[in-house]
Amino acid sequence: MGEGYQIEFRSDHVRVRLGEDFEFDPNGSEKIWRKLGQICAENGTCRVLVEGYVPPGERETSEVIAAGHRTAAIPRLWMAFHLENFEPTEQSELFEVIAASKGVRVKFFSHSEHALTWLRKNTPT
């Protein structure tokens, strides 16, 4: 996992795996979104499951807002998060709200199976 993350298609969704060594870089996220969008388009899906570890460090409110806006890079995106030791914060709630304002559904889960079930049951086909 040289870049700290892995993106792969899995039967009916795209899985993004964030490793413990993944570092959030607001300037470098364009590459990740481009790759994610390409895999979604190639496989005809708008379901994305993000699993792994919460990137270290605090995010500025402006970074959270920008990240929420970037979710619109993939039309009709549904994104479920299951991150180890994740505790919801005002910033995660802000991210959900900003993404929703762009037509993207984002939700955080404490169990991977619940996240995937939510994606499968709610995502329009």
C-alpha cells in the first residue's frame, strides 16, 4: 500500500481501504478522486465503501467543506464509511451535510457489514 490507500472494485461496489500510514493531504486528493471516479464509471456503480483507519491529525473546517464539495466528482455517489476507532464529530456531521448539498449520500458506521448493507439497500440501481 505505497500510497497508504487501496481502491478496488468488488462485485457491486468500490472499496477504498485506508491504511494506518495514510495521510490526508487536501492538495493530493484530486488523484484519489480521479481514480475513484474512473473505477466507478468503468464498473457502472455509485456505491463506495471506505474502510480502514482515521487519518491522523485535525482537519480545518475549510478542509472539511472542500472535502464535502469534492464528493460531487462522482455523480449520484453513495459513500459508507467504516473506520477503526471512529467517533462522530461536528466535522464528520459537517462533511455529511456538505456532501448532501451536492447530491451525495454519506453515512458513517461502526460495523462494516452495516455499511455495506446500507449501500446495497438504499442505492438506486
